[in-house]
Amino acid sequence: MTDTAATRAENTVTVLGGPTVLIHLAGWTLLTDPTFDAAGTEYQDGPVRLRKTTDPALKPAQLPTLDALLVSHTQHVDNLDTAGRDVATGAAPVFTTVAGAADLGAGAVGLQPWQTTTLSAPGRTTLHITAVPAAHGPAGTEAVTGPVTGFLLHTDNSADPTVYISGDTVDLDAMSTLATRHRIDVALLHLGAAGFPELGDLRLSLTADQAVEAAHRLGDPLVVAVHAEGWAHYTEDRSHVEHAFDTAGRPQRWPTPGQAITLPDPGAAALARSFYAAVDARPFDPERVGAHLAPNFHDHNRPAGFGDDASDRDVLILLLTGLAAAFPDGRHTLERVTPVGADEALLYWRFTGTHTGATFFGADPTGARVDFVGTDLFRADDGRFTEQHHIEDLLALSAQLRTPVS
């Protein structure tokens, strides 16, 4: 294997075709779901037939030296084909499902859901690899599809981006849980709504609409489309994905195979997206929200009436707890997020919800529908917010709360 032009100092992802991605992160080089067979290769898998339609962007001999392989599952050839198995054989280490490790044999490590392992070496940043639960189809299909895992790559340095690889999954609840445990900066989502005529309307990977919802649950990270072309069994293509994300006002990257995508450095903007994903999550989790706020967090526009003993951090969490209790369906739409340098972000958001829960701003719940806007300027340091300036259209909110519902 030969080294590529990409330096170890860069954090990049390079989609090589199908589910296969070359990842350079925190000085480590990893490869996901190796598939290197030639275009036109066909495979019979039980009742369905798979056909590869494009060649990989790199051949195995062109790969850089790998520190690890991440294999979401071994039982399907569109995630581990014949040439891919040759790459995985003898590679140290290979991380996969427990069943996948038994399949691959020596050198493979099977991870249980939520289990974390590490890559470490003298003078190098320790990289944590966490297995994320995945479901290769709707409930009830597990016996047919077999076990699958996603992966989260993260370090102890908040300046390094976190990278989530979904694997073939439609398990949005696992993504919600993941976002309660970690900030997600980049999400490599397996898309394409994989399906076969023999299986009817069954979809075995994310649809475009599901991917939009996944992005929201993950805190609106940078989404890179993976496993969305190169095989004949996708039922959705690039146009479906771009339309769904454009309609939702969310960005995504459709990669050109073989071309590296530089990963963004985590900053206040990424933290803000993660923060509002936590604020909107139900049931509301104060600890998840509080994880975004430094102990010395300062609110420059703190509302009156909370006393001198309460910290700005505690007051904000208390207010957001009340908002969630009053509006069970409440949701912030981040209509604009503008980085200001490396440590600040300016946000323009819109909140919508139905007042069916607790009393709020002195108004009893009447089912009133609210729609109001606000602006935040956050400053972040070491992965947490330290300061906030903000203004909300509270006059509109107050009027809407007291408008009779017909």
C-alpha cells in the first residue's frame, strides 16, 4: 500500500464508492465497509440479486496504510464484497459486529452496542470507536437482514470533529440516543432507500425524508451521502436526497468518488446546532442541554426575577425546561447559522409549537399554536458555550398564548 497526498494533519473523508469511505481523523486512517469488486459484478443473495454498477475510485493497492477497518456487517456483499474481504483479511484491527468478527476470524474485533474501544500509540491522539446500534430495516426484519452496527469516532480533544458512520440502518431512535451522549459534527449516512422487487415496499436503508429527520435528531451535523450510488438496488437517487434536504433547508454533501471532503473544525456553529437539537428532544433532558454550557456560562440578557443565588446556566436550563413542558411538540428551526470567527456563532431561529402542556408565561394551556422568532449570539470555548446575547419576539409569543382557539 502507498501513502496518498492527503496528510495525516488533515481531517477528511473520501467516498470511494458505495459504502466504502477512507477517513483521515486526528492522525488516524480508517476505511469503512470495503467493496472493491469491478463494475458489472453480480451476486445472488438468497431471493435477491445484486449488481454493482460502478468501479471503486481506488484499487486496494492504491490505499494508504490503514490503522483500522470498520465493517458495519459482513453478511451482505454490497458492504463487504470479494475483494473487500481480501482487504479485511489480515488487517489489524478490524472492528465489526460480534457475528461479523466470528465470520472474519483472526484480527477482527466484535463490538456490542454502545461498546467503546480505542486506537492509541505513543505521540498520537487516542481515537475512541463506539459501536452505535443499527437496524437494517423496520422492526421484525432482523432475522432476515442480520446484525448491523454503526460507529462513532471521537477523541478527548474538543477541537477534533466527531464522525458518525450510520451503517445500513433505519433506526432513528438510536441516533436520538447517540445525540444525547455525544456532539455529532459529521454524519456519513447510508442512503438510497435500498430495496428489491422481491421484498415489496420494504426499505433497508434510509430514505431521503428519513435522512432529513436523522440530521435533525443528530443536531444538524455536516451530512455526507454514503452508499447511495454504485449499486442497482437503490430506489432513490441524488435528486431525491437533494430535494428533501433543500426543502427542509438543511445542507448535505453529495460526494464525488475519490475526492476528499475536508471536515469542518468544531466551533460555536456546530455546538449551536447540537444545543438546539438537545433543547427540542423529548423527553427533555436537562443534563443533555447543560452539557453544552460551561459552569461559568454568562447570559448577557438574563431575565429578571430568578434571584441572585441562581447561576445564569441554571436559569437558562430552568426556562428551557418550562418551554418543553408547555410545548410537547415544540421545535426550533435554525433558519440561519453564521459562524463569527472560530469561537462565535450568530443564529436566527423560529420556534413553533402547540400549548397543550404546562402553564407558560402565566397562560394556561388552551391548545394555542405559537410561532415566534429569536436571535442568539453564542461564544464558545473548549466545546461549551461561555456567553450568550439573545433577543426573542416575546410580544408575539404573549399575544399568541392569549388568543382564543376556535
